[in-house]
Amino acid sequence: MVKWKEEMVIGASIEKVWSLFKDDNIKLLMPKVEEHILLENSNDQLGAKHAQSYHEGTQLQTYIIETVGYEDLPDSKLKQTQFDMGQSFGVFYSFTLLKEDENRTRFIYEGVNKGKGLMGKAMLLSGSKKTRLQTVTAFMERVRDEALKL
């Protein structure tokens, strides 16, 4: 199992940063996503399920993404999603936004990748911690950069 929890303060209002996590804006933060199609319930709500397709190398992969946590309050926002990546991994992401002041937002990104079966567990153990941290950091920087463009 691989876990992470990182945070940064972004020089933008909580509403600007939150707009990036809306289902309609998913491609801004995840440019590899080709499609994000609503299957059940409503966008941006607890229980929403989407078929999400993205390129992994030369292959197009599709997973069912479920929103398992959702809170939209004036001073705090939360979106949690989970999905199974084939037979190999269970993936959980949590995005928390906390209002620091009118123009600063604390962004907390945490997640867990669990290996399913011996192959998935072995693949996670063989991965580089440095590479995983670089991936998390690159995502957080993309969130910051996109928020600053708004």
C-alpha cells in the first residue's frame, strides 16, 4: 500500500480553486483524461459515478470513478473519489480546501493506492518513492498554476 498526504497554500480564493475540482473542469487538472461521462446521480455530488477514460501510454483505459465524499461549505471543501484500476489496484484520492483568507486557500491532497493481489502489491513495492512524490507534487503545482490563471 502506498499513502501520501501533502499540502500547500495557493494564492487564490477558495471558490476559484474549488471550481477546478468540478466534474466539468476535470481536464484542466488531469490533461490525460479523454472522457468523463456521468453514469449515475448528478455531477459534483456524493454518489456520482463517472466513466473516465484516459491514455496510459498508447492504450486508452476506462475506469468507473465514484465520488465517496463531498462537502461544499463556505470555508472548507472536500472531494473524495475512489476507483479500481483493473485487477491490480484500488485507488482513493482526497482533495481538501480550507479558506485561509479571501485570497489564500490551503490545499491538502492525500491518497492511497492499494495493491490487489500479489502482482499489484509487488508493483507498488517496486515503485520509486521519489517518483511518487514527484507525481503528487506535479499535480499540486498544476492545481496552483490553474487557480492562478482564473
